[in-house]
Amino acid sequence: PTLGERELALRTRARRVIPGGMYGHMAVEAFSTAHPQFMVSGDGCRVTDADGREYFDLMCGWGPVVLGHRHPGVAAAVADQLSRGDCLDGTSPLAVELAELLVDTVPSADWAMFCKNGTDATTTCVTIARAATGRRKVMVANGAYHGAVPWCSLRGAGVTDEDQAHLVHFEYNDLASAEAAAAAAEGDLAAIIVCPMRHDIRRDQELADPAFARGLRALADRTGAVLILDDVRCGYRLDLGGSWEPLGVRPDLAAWSKAIANGQALGAVTGIEALRDAARSVYVTGSFWYAAVPLAAGLATLTELRKGTALPDMARTGTRLREGLAAQALSHGFQIRQTGPVQMPVLYFAGDDDVRLGTAWAEAAVENGVYLHPWHNWFLSAAHTDDDIEEILTRTEAAFATVARM
Ligand code: PMP
């Protein structure tokens, strides 16, 4: 693999002044020797790295970019608000407009609050649930990612047992384990937090069994716990009304971020009427939570998505991508697994438990100009046209050919 000169120089400088050269999910050295760590621009479904190499983007900024980089409508709203200011002394009126639009779009939402990140949103949901119930325990699925702060972090370093003392774990799609977790919480259960599907890293994605989703709803009702849907990753790609709408299961609180402002820093919490007072009672805030530009982006993004073509477009292009990849793998004699919704693909090779083959394939895809990931789900955007998908497939074909020769 050949990283560019600027990339290599930046990595050297970064290692001096940034711990590890980069951290979190942007520390590409953790997963690849071919993925560039630094990028300088994006346009539609393409991104450009620091060396000027262009890629078809199948990560979409790791989720936020749902309409495409620099979508004209969102870019205009951002530029317009930026020309008048962003961080002001009072909240932008756009917060009211966006809250109204969310309440109109999301059936389980009677109100909305805004923040910056998915972690802000999930943490705020948990705080509201505890305030509402006066209880402490929170049920979390094993391996589920709800953010990178101590109460929910999946990594041990710097996290104390006490930070997670009130978490009770259950197995995704296993209602009996959820019932057992609720029983273990013994009347102290404040909340059940759950993702619309299982999308843990390094494993196949698993759609929610409708009976499991309905069972969690019933369990929350029976125990008086708050059902929190963590729609941070799936939100705005599967169903605008919330990712469990197609299952007919409505949460009490929902956490949103990533795609809701097409790449601007915005998170949201929506909730039911019965939790309005609890939401009012908690003290949650942040210096940038009221900034106007991301709210303008959020309004433009939801307005565009409500026109109704983007989600069906992603379903169509995602289906074509999945079919194309399946055919290519077959023709090269590889057995692969593609799981979860087509708008959020992930691909693993059979028997490749350490993802070495998958990593080699992902690196070959990058070298052929398609930016995707070996063990984190990818994301499609509405900017990926049918022609873009065909072009992506000619490049992934080359990637399969490369690993077939190895
Ligand atoms: N919940 C889920 C399901 C997520 O996928 C993420 C981010 N990957 C988060 C919460 C945390 O969001 P953020 O990184 O914006 O804090």
C-alpha cells in the first residue's frame, strides 16, 4: 500500500503533537495501512485526501453525510446563517422551527432538545429517564455503542467500575435475557437503551426481531422504565419517523445525531409528553448547543429529506451495490456475508475471523478509489447515483481480483 507523501508527513507531525497520531475512530492505523487519515474536501459522494487523491465515499463521514458532501440546499443554508453569525448570546429562532419540524416528522416526539453529538443525546436521554423515574439502573445490550464517555464506554482505560455500576446488560434480540436483566434491576430500572438494530463493530449486523422490539416496549411499560431508542447511527436513513416506526414500536425518548444536519455538529433528543417535565428538570447544556449554523443545516436537511426521494434512492442504490458485490465475490470464489440494511452495508468474508482478508480487500478498494471500512458499517447517501454505484462496482471488482491473487 502506498500512502501519499503529504499523508505520511502529516502522520509524522501528528505523532509529535497528537496522542497516538490521532484517536478514536479516526486513528486509521488501528485498521489499515492503506486508508488515508487526512482528508481535505468532499463533493457529493466523493472525498479527496491530503495528497489530492479522490475516492468514492462509502463512509459518508462515518454517517453524518446523508445528502452528500456540500449538498447545495444545506450548503446555502449554512452559508446564509454563517454570514450573519453562529454562536450568539441567545438561541437561534431556527431551534424552534427545527423542533416543530421534528415533532411533525417523528410520531413519538412531542418535544425536542438540541445538543452537539450522539453521546450528548444518549447521555441526556439517560439523565432524563433517571430524573423521571427517580431510579438508577440502565439496561444496555452487550457490545452496543452508545458513546465514548465513561457511563457507556466500551473501552476500559480510564473508566472505573463505579462509572458503569448501574448498567445491567442483556443480549440483543434475546428477550429472555432482557427480562432477566430487568429482574436483576429489582425495581430500580430507570431505562432500557437500545439501538434500532445490532451494529456492533467486527460482527454481522442484525436487524431487530419485531417480537424483541415489541417485548422491550412491553417490558418498559410493565416496569415503569423509559424506553430509549438510540437512533444516532440509523436515524434518517431507514425511516424519517424513527427507525422502529416500520415495526410499530415507539420509544419514550430517542437520541439523534450523525445525519440530522448533513455533517454539521448537531444532536437531538426527542420525547413523549409524559417526559416533558423531567426533560425540563435536568440541567444539560453546552457552549455550542445553541449555535445557529448547525440548526440551519438541520432544518435544510430535514426539509430536503421530507421531499421523499432520498430514502428510497438510498434503498435502491444500496440494493444494487449489495447485489453487485455478491456477484463479484461469487465470481472470484469468495464466500461473503452482507448484513443489515442496504443503506448501511457491511461486508465480511466467510472464515475470516481476524478480518485479515476483509482488511486486505478494503485496502485494495481504497487503492482503487473507493473509501470503505473492513469492520465498521458503511453508509450510503442520496448523492450516490446509479452511475456512481456502477463505477464503484468496477473498482470493487478490481479489489476482489487483487485479493484473489494473494
Ligand atoms: N450511539 C450510536 C448508535 C452511535 O453509532 C454513535 C456514534 N458512532 C454514538 C451513539 C455516539 O455519537 P457521537 O460519536 O456523535 O458522540
